Amino acid sequence: MKRKLLLLFMGIGLCITQVAAQQITLKGKVTSASDNAPLPGVSVKIKGKPGGASTDGAGNYSITAQSGDVLVFSFLGMLNQEIPVTGSGMVNVKLQEDSQILKEVAVTAFGVKQEVRGLGFSTQNVKAQDIVNSQQPNVVNALQGKVAGVQITNSSGAAGSSANIMIRGGSSLSGSNQPLFILDGIPVDNSTPVSQGGLVASVAPASNRAIDINPEDIETITVLKGPAAAALYGIRAASGAIVITTKKGSGGAARIVYQNNFSFDHINKLPELQSQFKQGEQGAANATALGSWGPAFTAGETIYDNLESVFKNAFAQTHDVSVSGSTDNSHYYTSGSFLEQGSIVDNSTFGKKSFRINADTKVGEKLTIGGNANYIRTDRSYLSQGSFNGIMGGLSWPRSLDMKDYLNPDGSQKIINSTGTDNPFWTINKKPFTSKVNRMIVQGNLDYNPFSFLNFTYRIGTDYYTENFKSVRMPGTLEPNVNRGSIIQSVANNQITTSTAILTGKKKIGAEINLSLSVGNNIEVSSLQTSTATALNFIDPTFASINNSKPSDRTTSEELRRRRIFSWFGDFNIDWKGIAYVNFKGRNDWSSTLPVKDRSFFYPSVSAALIVTDLLKEMGAKSDDRVFSYGKIRAAYSNVGKDASPYSLTTSLATLTNDFTINPRGFIINSNNAFGNPLLVPEFTRAFEVGADLRFIKNRLGIDVTYYFSKSDNQILQLRTPPSSGSFLATLNGGSIRNKGIEVILNGRPVAGDDFKWSIDVNFAHNTSVVKALPAKIDRIELSDAWAASNVAQGAAFLNGSLFGINGNVWKRNAQGQLLLNNAGYPQVQTALANIGDRNPDFTMGITNTFNYKDFMFSFMVDVRSGGQVFNATENALVRSGLSLKTLDRGTKVFDGIIESTGVQNTIAVPLNQNYYQTIYANQGYDFVEDGSWVRLRYATLSYNMPTKYLGKLKLKGLSFTVTGRNLLLITDYSGVDPEVSGSGAGVGGTGSFGFDNLGVPATRGFDLGLKLTL
């Protein structure tokens, strides 16, 4: 018996030993055979067995297998490679590009992936690493310089500030020109409120809501540039679409990734101020004077740097943790993110907490179900800007006074003059804005394949958030009507819910022709409900609350805006041998915001693509890809409709007496809103584009060129009316905008060695946006949300001129261009405003270089803008305060012109005094228009990936370190802080407010330190 037991244990031991001996741990690195670049996310599986692994950011992998197994390495755009397991150790793999079919894909309509080679219109992908390299918390800013034809303008250097994005110019005179944002197949909100709590946008510019998206969750971003590319998304994609796909999880066993980033920022530049003259009026000292028009400083007298004293160094930190993995039937990805962003000004911060889960699983052989949920909480504190009552009030503060000495012993504000402005330090501590957003984005989907030729997909999702906004003015504030304290609170509930069903059938005719037809239905319901409460005159001066006021000093209001769009669409594709492609799209929308008889409208799209290199091979005229590797030509035509804003058909009523216009109307209409128009019809944008994608020397050199032309007709716009009408605006159809331009994308890999690699990417774009027609006999469309410099200039669209013009005051001149002077010999401001500038750049260009040496990577991007003028309202304000360098000339001048009343040549020498600078010079805008060209080093980043041989000892799958510098260099002739400005933020529609430097928080430069750890 003992002998039998001994033999049994020996047999079990031998089996265990043999099994253990067969378990082999394989490690290695997967790279591209063409340039030796590491390939992250490569799937490494054991053929015929569940589970597997995937490569990390440095291309490294580790997997346990048995002798005789076969490892399968697969990656999008590469040929699969199978390697038998013969022993343990290092197995490095080089994957070859699948040059025969070039399986680069783009996510187009409703989350559907399509091969780029078959698309007849221009798209551009931005990869996750490119987004991360920019180290921008706002995903919109992360696209700067990376996509041809996309223009992005940051509104200020404040934490949580908004960013404006436009694709191929603008297509609307009054409405939004920003693209539709799609997140995992559903539309999500990227709006920026123009006004919160009745405060104008230039004073309190809000965040754009794409800032809520966690950049670390993004897998790819596809930019659909023209109407043809975005046709199936319908009305809201008339200005293009930004399609974001988040990470899904892959690679078998669970992977835990932790990464952090620590940022340090400093103010980039401040305006240069004069330090010769001190506080006073008309050349004499005056302790109650608000400007620097007094006598000169004496030797040894203290000159305070009041403006710089407002700013400090800023610190931010980000922490991200994700867990992802997959099985043969399921994928999952979950993440948590924490962002704490300080600002260069006290009491100005932005914080974000984000939690996401993505998952999908196969149910049987034919059905896949999935979904995701994303919760975001943002908290922002920010401050007034856009006037001397904001934090940039240091631009007016006399330098003979110490601005930091702003409180009396009893805690009240020290004031220079009761008619003046608040001390910026009072603004920082006593006039806060706060915004708290709770947001939930949820989506569910199913994919069903009942037959090999038939597919049904359904997706439903909602984007819902609540924003609580608060503005406080503590007692002692000098702003009009709020000196005894005020508070504004608003609660906005915003929701977009979409449902999309698509049925797709595929058919092969013979061996050469492939057909596919998709028919779908889309329903979108959106609503925005805003409740606002205000209170004045605090009973307890130390307590800011709505309840801390008399009922007679309180107001409440509520606004509800709803829209519903019901749509049917179709998408038909035909291709011959994967060489020639033709696509037809059509969509019919029914919109609730248009009249019943015009709420249904149809718009088509047709595109074609031809793979020239494959056609030459088919004809026997080409044998290899060594020189001319790939060639494609494409063309597309589209027609996209656009509806009106909610409640544009009727005139809204008001509950207050209209007693401030020429024609008081009692409780009849809301004079602050436009007259409604029950006869509105849809806008339409017709677009054509043609392009070519050419690649040479085994795809090491590529060029993609696109020419496009579009015309947007029947504009739905708000036109100014005489105050005698009882309102200021009326809604009507009329006007046409033409956009045309060229985009060039260059890709090169000059060096592709084993250890050293160099790649370069260049994006170039030129666009002109011209207003070809306007209704009635008007010659411009003015934009009141973009006024600047005490109404000296504003954004405007000019007939037969730029959509992005500058409308401003000018001095009177005769037909010969001579100045018409008054009898005293001074210039006079013309009554009518004139076109004084064009904010649209001549061209933009982004140049990204990436160098890889073994485990090091260095990348930097140079951002170029040529042309595009900026209205320097900040300099205008400096002139008014007497701190501008322009005001140092306080002598006399004989203006070259004629006296208007007599017609004789002027010979009068006039003093250039306070009266001249404040009431004459600063009231014209032409001298404050400057060239906004720039060349800037947008970022430079250096990273190090720890080699595999060290990772094994540390029992890690990946470890990398990163150092990044942002906005390190700016070359520009612009005299202000930074020509990349947007005076009223990203929420201003139509011509927008970019190109207006209006007392905003200055831009910053900084550097980041980061770590990424993979377990």
C-alpha cells in the first residue's frame, strides 16, 4: 500500500513538474517594420485560447504560454503575425504595414467606423498620444495646430477658461459657428453661455462644456471638416463635427494604469506701462484723480508695479487611474480622474472629478451589447474682467499709489473717487463668481447580425447636466446699483437625449462589386431650463444670501428652451474591387423650431474616391510601392440644412414695463428679445470639395491636399431695428456667406533607423469667409456681444467683405482722404462706424516634429498664424487712463488736414493733453487695430520609457516619465500681451469675439512633470 501511494505521489509530482516546465513567460517589444516606432495597444493572444495581453505605451508586452502554442500579434493597419512558442525569453516582433489595403479608419456617422481609403471627403484623425502631449485640460485646446482648417482661440489665461473652435470659417451670421461634438456616437453639449445671471460675456466669460471631457479617456478624435463628412449628423453638424471615441479596453488580463501630472505656470507677458507721469488731472496733482495725468515723478519717488502685483505663480495637478481588460467576448474600461488647477490670480481655480466606465459583451454569436457612463463634477471660481472694475483694473491705477493698500481699518474699501472703479484686490476678495456643474453622460447600444449580410444597430444616450452659477458683490463695491451688496444665482438644467437605429445590408455582385445600404432613424430632444434669482441691498453687510435682503429687492425669472428633431436618413455605398468608391447620402429632418409647412426639409450628399495606385496595378502599369506607394483622388458635394433657434417664430412677452425706448409698449413685448418671424425657412449650406492623398517611398512621405468651396444661403439672423419699433432686433431670413480655401497635410519620416527615428507632420490651411448678400439695403451685421473699448469697436460681418470684420469709429475724412478738423484744429470722430479690420488670418500652420532614440521621445509643435488683425482694447483702456506709452507725448501737434467749416489747410498747433487722449484719440478705433500674426512654440515634451529588462525586476508592465513645456516662445509684432485672444469668450455666435483683446486675464507659459505607471 505504501509503495502504491509513493508511486502515485511520484506520478503527480512528475506531472506537476512537466506542466510547470511547459509554462513559459515570453516578453518583448513590438515595433513598426517601416520606422521601428513602438506600437502601443497591439493585441497579443494565444491562438485558439481565451485571454491574452497587449503592448504598453512603449510597445512592450509580457505573456505566459506553453511550448507549442502560437502567439498572434494583431494591430489596426498592420498585417497579423503568428509566432510559434519554442522557448522562453525575449521575442521582439516587427509588424508590417498592410500596404495593400491601408486599413486606416475614421469614425464617421453615429459611431460607424469606415476605411479612410473609401471616403470621398476630407477627415483627419488625432491620436491619444498627440492629445496627451499638449498637456491641456480643455480637450479643445489640445487640438491647436494639429488639424488643417481648424482654428482654435483660447479666451484667456484664467483657470477653466473657454476655447472657441471653428472649422473652415463660419457658415452663420448670427448663430453658432462651432462644430457638433460627438462622444461615443451621441451628441454632447459644448455650449458656452453668453450671459449668466444677466452679466455680459466680456465681464464673466464662462467655460465651454467640452472642458468636462477627460483627455486621458480619449482613444481617438476624428475631425469631420465639411458638410459632406458630417451630412448624416444633420442640422447641428452644418459647421462640421468633432467625433471623440473613448477607450474600450483590450489585451486580456486586467491592466491598471496610474498617471499624474504636476503643472507650474507663470504669466507670459504684461503690457508695458509709462512710469513718467503720476496721479492727477490736466497736468496737476489731484488725490481724487482716477488717471495718471498729473505731474512727472520726481527723483527717488516710489513707482509701484500695481499690475504685476495682482498675479502670482500657479500650480495644478492631475491624477488618473484606469483599469481595463478583455476576454474573448467582453471588453471593459473604467477610470477615475482628479484635476485641481490653480490660476495666476488668487481666488480663481478650476477643479474636475471624472468617473467613467465602458463595457461591452457578446451574447451568443450574433448579438453584442454595450454601454458607458461618465459622471463629471466641475467647480470653478473666477473673477470679473473686461473692464477696469475687473482684475485688470491695475491698468488704470496710478503708479504713485500702492494698489495693495486697499482696505480701511474697518474693512471697507479705500477709494480714490466714489465715481471710480473697484480696486482689483477688492474684486479678487469681494466679487467672486462661482460655477458648479454636475454632469452625467450615459449611452447604451446593441449590435445584432441576424445574417451575414445584415446588421442592425441601436444606440440611445443622454447628456444631462446642472450648472449652479453665483455672482456676489459685497457692500462697498463701486459698481452702479450694487454698492450695498448684490447676489445673482442661476440654476441651468440642460439635457440632450438621442435615439438612433440603423439597418445595414451588404451585397456582393460577382467577385468585383460590393454594395451596402444603411437606412436609419434619429430622434433628438433637447431642453434648457434656467431659473435666476437676484437680490440687492444686504441687510447684514457681511452675509451674501438671497434671503439677506428685503422681498422688494428680489427678482426671480425662469426660461425654458426646447427643441425636437425627427429624422430619416440613408447611406448607399458601392465599390469596385476596393479601387473605386461612390457614396450617396440623404437625410430628411423635421424640426420643431420651424413653421409647420417648412419644418420638413431634405438634403443630399454624394462623394467618390479612386485609389489610383491600385488602378494602375490593375491595368499592369505599376508593379511595386517603392516610389509611388499610394495615391487617391476624391471629390464630394453636399447640401446641409439648418433650423432656427427655439421660439424664433413668435414674439415673446415681458412682465416689465418698457419705458426706455422711444415708443413705450407697456407689458406688450420683451424688448430685450428679437421680434419673432412665423415665415422662417431653413438655412442651407452647399459645399463642394476635391482632394488627393499621395504617399511616396514606401509611405515615408505623404501629402494630402484639399480644395473646398461652400455657400450658406437663407441665413436666419437677427437684424437691428429702430428703437421706435419697441424692440432692438428682428428675426428674418436673408444673407449669404461664401467660404473657400485650401488645406495641405504633409507627413514625413526622414529618418527611420533601428535606434533613432524622426517624423514630421505639417498642417497648412488658408480660408476666406466673405459675406455675399445681406437682406434689405444693410451693408453689415453688427454683433453687440463683441463690443469693446467703450463701444469704440465691435465684431461685424460686412457685405462683400469679411465675416470676421471689425466695425469701429474712425476720424472724419473727405473724399480725398484728408482729415476734417474742428475749428480748434482737432480731428473729429465720424458719426457712422466703418470697417477697420479683418480678424480672419491669411493662413495657419502647425508643425510637429517627433524624435525617438531608443527609449527616449522628444516632440515639439510650432504654431504659426499669418495675418488676422486684433483690436487692442486693452491698449485703448491704457490710453484713457494715461498709462499707455502712447500718452508720453504730451506736447503739441499740427494735424495734417483741413478745417471742416472753412476748407482751409490746418496750421493750428494743439496740445496733446488729457482731453485729446481721452475724448478724441481713444474714441477712434483704427489706431488700435494691429497685426495678429505669430510664431509660437506651442509645446515641447520629453519622455522616457523604462526598458523591458528593468520592468521585469520591478514587476511592472510599464513606467514612463514626461517633462513638457507650454507656450515657451512667442514671436509676434503685436504690442499687447498675446494676439490669441477672445474678448467675450467662446459663447458669442456669428462673427464671434476672437481677435478682441479686451482686458482679459493674460496668457501663461509653464511646464509639466508627469509619470505613468502600468501594472
